[in-house]
Amino acid sequence: MKAGGLLRRTVLRGRRTAAFAFFYARFFLRSNVEVVVEVITPGSGLAPAVVELRLRARTVLEVATMAHLITLSPGALVLEARADPPVLYVHGMHLADPEAFLAELGELEERLLRVMRPVGEEVP
């Protein structure tokens, strides 16, 4: 392995990791704001639902990491995780549009897999 290739992969992985950290920070903060607004405003804007999130993850570590990241964000909770086939059942507090929620979680998974998998391996 050439030093230039290793340096390129290291820089690329660093960029992906930084991009993921900023993406997740935005995801986490937005979730917190939604919960705070729900607590301090009168009335209920809750639209609770449970959705099935089919994952592209291949390993137990990838499934577990995704489950933990979802559960860390306020307003969402992973109820069940399966590794074969990789599926998460997620409860959300504000799911007026479950498809948008699933799309957002899909983007979270894609960015996570880009960080966890070796550089050069495509995420399906």
C-alpha cells in the first residue's frame, strides 16, 4: 500500500466523520427543539407512531450503532432491533409524516455507513 493512498483514505475518512458529526448534531438539536416546543406550548402536537425501518447495515455493530443513535435523540425510541434481516422498529412522537421520518433515518444510516465502512466500499 502506498503512503499517498493511505493519506488520501485517512483524509477522506476524516471528512466523512466530520460531516457525520455535524449532520448528527443538527439532527439531535432539531429533535431537542421539537420536544422543548411540545413541552412549553399549550395543546398537543403529538402524532405518535411506530415505523419499521429496513436497514442496509450488514453487521451487528452497524445495526446497534444505528439503534443507539436513534434512541439518543429525543422523541424517538428503538423498540426492537433485528440483525437478520436488519430491521429496527422505531417509535416516534412527532410522526405526522412517517415517510419523511423514514427518509431522514435512511439518510442518517447512509452517512453512518460511510463512516463505519472502509473507504472505497460503496453504501448500497
